[in-house]
Amino acid sequence: MTVRVWPGRPYPLGANWDGAGTNFSVFSEVAEGVELCLFDERGAELVVELPECVGSVWFGYLPDIGPGMRYGFRVRGPRRSVAELNLQSKLLLDPYAKAIAGSIQWDDAVDAEDALDTDSAPYVPRSVVINPWFDWGQDRSPQRPWHETVLYEAHVKGLTQLHPGVTEQHRGSYLGVCSPAIIEHLHNLGVTAIELMPVHQFVHDRRLVQMGLRNYWGYNSIGFFAPHNEYAVGGQAGEQVQEFKVMVKTLHEAGIEVILDVVYNHTAEGGRGGPLLSFKGLDNSAYYRLNQQDRSEYVDYTGTGNTLNMRHPHVLQLIMDSLRYWIEEMHVDGFRFDLAATLARELHEVDRLSAFFDLIQQDPVISQVKLIAEPWDVGEGGYQVGNFPPLWSEWNGRYRDCVRDVWRGQLGQLGEFAARLTGSSDLYQAEGRRPHASINFVTAHDGFTLADMVSYEHKLNQANGEDNRDGTDDNRSWNCGAEGPTDSPEVQQLRKRQQRNLLCTLVLSQGVPMLVAGDEIGRTQHGNNNGFAQDNEISWVNWSQADTELLEFTRHLIHLRQSNRVLQRRKFLTGRAVREGSQVDVAWFRSDGTEMDSGHWNDGGRSMGVWLNGDLDEVGPRGEQLQGSTLLLCFNLGDEELAWQLPGEQWGQHWLCRVDTEHAQARTTAYQANGSISLAARSVLVLEQYATEPAPSAASSSPA
């Protein structure tokens, strides 16, 4: 194979096919020369010197090269310490590769220190030149407003691998996510946005592979522009790009947004002794934060061995280019940033005025999509819930902890519980943010599932191969009286009620609710609270064992939220009159029907009523006055049945039960002002006000 080489252009970086040939461009400040290595279908390598270098960017144009070509780089330079490693024997992935073919075959030749002179090419994946053309047709983002959003965190493979309605060929793939069966489930559930766990090309760690495990979650990125190739059905190099676009287009047609969980805080190359795959060999000290006292060691704020160097302009450029690529070329609707506090570290401390935030704020493309921060990392001062700039929403860890605590029986939590229910204004309002800044969740991919959180108090992670040392011990869970599986009908019923309580609290809170795939059908990991390496039935959603009652209950909750503007407020509640002569927007009640005062919040009480005024102080996009239905949410957090007195007529004369977590099905029981209700232990009652008395019915009805 012979190819022609022309001067080309320094930008854009990466391999870019223009219909006639491909321009290759890569950054390295320390290189003395960069070789482009081309591989034919048999794996034979052709080496081409990139002829040009401007501003530490090496580039060249090859008119004979098009889509499907596999390639990599070798960097020529003097042998240095591992901190400044540039070894020509190592084949390096393009940091801007749009697709990657193959996977690592673990060998010492891949390690940075163990085999410095051994050619790594036989053991590492290849970058792939792609054809960027795709018929998007009339595709457009659903652009669902934040206050109407319901998030659904899911794993591409775990969501689809066991679904009987997904064709066997498409299970575990991008095409499986957009299959009719999955879209029907999301529609019926009421989900508006699917938040996919990492789909950037990632690496299965050597340690895990040697134990017969895999990096299932995918928080081990090596390609920030490339969709992970194992989630593609087609066998052609680069096919994953087309299939990912099909998934996005199909979900958009169904009105569902696509949000990606992205990992820009570290890479799969790990720390000292980790594999040399791309960034280390191109420019180690530019891409990574190194210990200034010993530059062979890596600064690690992520617990994974390395931290990307956000102080370097080319690293910031890489991240910004990646984000824009996924928005403009792949049409995604937003991002959830893993360990986002790491991205805000300038010298050491987390800095909310960091260059990263400034660039995001000013970017005309990225600033317009949904941005979600996981607002912590493992470094000192890394817990930053409530401290991100106004453009951002955050996983609200304080919401998760508080809601878990109150339902497992912790006393003295009513004040904070009230704050979390109403959007966490104490965390976000002072900075001019809105309730949607709070992404509310009680479970996530990391930790117990919802069903396990009411069944286990202690983790069972032996399958991970670390003698149960991995995973958090701070689960804030309650097993309802028996650890793990039990034949006790009383414990089983209490666990089902606790799941309904947690889901009811989540969906009816102000802010943005996030469910985890499978929680709506009672998915269990059998006590494993750290399934990161379990690419098997432990982590996959088992649709054949679905709790259909819980599914119907969850659907009913979400549809109740979507049908009532009171539960989708764009502004924080104030406790003041909506307008002159009207009632307050929110009021708080004791179980005897009287309003709570300052003393009641700290008296160790186990019950609380929340009255939400349906007369809103908000207008719609065309200036129309918004109106909802007045609700009364009654919480009995104690373990004894409670006689609940409804408030007087000025708060509502006629009430209809919309949710009673004592029961799996919705009931249409009617109540009157000043009436008494028997509220079951550990339960929630949601009442909706009616202007005239509805016809009472004790019969159960199917959820809407």
C-alpha cells in the first residue's frame, strides 16, 4: 500500500474525511516528530511521517485515505522518564478519534514501564476514519423544559440485554435502546429524558479481566469522541457511529431526550505503571496533572490513578471540542459530568470561577443544552453540592441522604425533609437558581437498588473479588426487619410500601426527579451495592421478574406529576400569599390539622402535612396564567397508625385521594374538611382538592 501525503491543515484536530481524502492532525508539545500508522485489513502497517507542525500541532493530508481506514500514531522523541514519556514503540490512539476498532489485549507491551521497547501495536485498538454523513431528516431536540423533565438513568446493555421485546440481535446495543419495546416502556412510564451511563469508548481494566470480570459501568474512558464499539450490532469499523445516531434520531421522534454521562476527569491510562494507550505517549505532562515534587507520580482527585490537567489550554480545548461534537454531530441533548468537582480544580481547591466554567458559560452551543454535575470528587474539599454556577443542575446528594434517613426512621429530620421536598432553596436560591437546579434521586447506578435499599443494611459484594471491601458502607438503608430474602409476609409488605413511599416522595418533590432503570419494577442486585464490574444478571434489568404492581404505581405517580403544574413549578415556594388577597403558596400542618410553627420542626415529630396551592404565581410561555390543582401531602414517617385530622374549610372543603402508599393501586376515596383519616404507619397520602364534592367511591381504579 502506497499513499500520497500533502501538507494539510492543523485544524480541526483528528481524522477528518472531506469526500476526497483525510486530514490527520494531532497535538504534542514534546514530540520531535509524529508518525501516522495506517493498517490494512490484514493488519499490515504503513508508516507515514506527518509533514507539518504549527503551534505543537502535527498534521498532513492523505488524498488516498477514506472511511474505514484504521490508524494510530507513534511519537518520535528522546527517551525520558515516565513523566515525559515519548516512545516510538508504542502505538497511540488519536484523542480525537470518532470511532475505535478492537479492544486491548492485555500484555506487558501495553504498560508504560514494564516493556519500554516492545511494540504495542499487536495488543491495542485502532482509531478509525469515519464517514460523518447521516440523514438526520427533520430531527430536532425535543427541548423539554427543565421543570417538565423526568430523568431515567440507564445502561445501554443493562437496559436491553434481557428484555423479551427486544430482538436478540439488538439486545445490549444502541439499536436496542431505541427499539419499540423500550420506547413503549419509557412512554408509558412518563420518562422525558434517558440519561445513558458512559458511552465514550472505554477500557476493561487489566485487573478485572484477569479476574474474569469487566468494567461494566464504563467510567474508564479512552476516546472522548468515539461511541463505545461493544454496543454496536454491525461488524464494520465505524458502524457504532451510525447506530448511535439512529438511536438518538429514533428517541427524538418519540419525544425523548438523550443525556450522556461523560467522564472528563480522568482516563483509562491510570497512574504510574498504568497502560500507555494515547495521552501518556503523546504528551504526558500536558494532559495529566503531575506531582510537582515527583513528576513520575500523578495527582489523583478521582480515585482512578490520574486527573486530567484542566489548567492546560489543549486539554480544555479537547473537552470543549468533544462536547460540541456530541451536540452538533451526534445531536445529544445534554450531559451529566462525572466527578464534576475535579473539572473545577485550578491549583488545588475547587474554584467555581475556573476556566472550565467560564468556557461553558460563554460557549453558544454547550451553554444551551442540559448540564448536570455530580458535584463532588474524592479530593480534599471535593463535596460541592449547591456550589456550581447558575447554568448547572446538580445531583443533589443531600436530597438522597435526607429522604433515605427519614424513611429508615431517623429522628429530627423534618426541617431538612421539608427543604428537600420543596426544591432545596437553601442550596440554590441565593445564587439566583431555580428548583430545577436540584436533580432529586434516592438511588443511582452506584449503591443499592430501590428494592435492595429496603431489604439490606449490609452490602454483599463478594462477586467483585475484593473480599467485600469495595463499595460504600454508608448505605442509609433499612431492611424492614430481616436481612435479605425472607418468607415473612409482614416484612415483604412493608418493603413494598417503603418502595412506594420513596418513589412517591421522589416524584412529588419540587425539582427534577431521576429514576434508575429497573427500580420501577423492583430490580434487585441481591445486596451488591457496587456492580461496576458485573456485566451479567446481577446488573442487567430482569424484565421477566418485573413487579407489575410497582410499575403501575410508578406510572400513576409520574402521570400525576405531569398533569399538575403545582408539581412542576419553575420558581421556589415562598410561604407568602400568591397575590394580594389570596392564600399562601405553601403551608405546613401537623396531624391534628393545625399549622406547624417553629417549635414543631424540632420536637422529634414523625408526621408532616404539606399544602400546595393550585393558584400559581407563574405564567406560561405565551403569558397565560398557569393553574394547577391544590394538593395536600400527608406523611406518616412513624411505625404506628396515625389518626390524621384534615385542616379547616379555608384550606379546601372537598378532597379526593390520588395516592395512598399503603395500597399498590390508586383509590378514589373522598374526604371532607375537618374530617379524620386513618393514615397507615410509614405511608403517604396525597389528596387533591375539588371545588365541588365528587361522587365518593371505595372501589379501586386503575392508575391513569
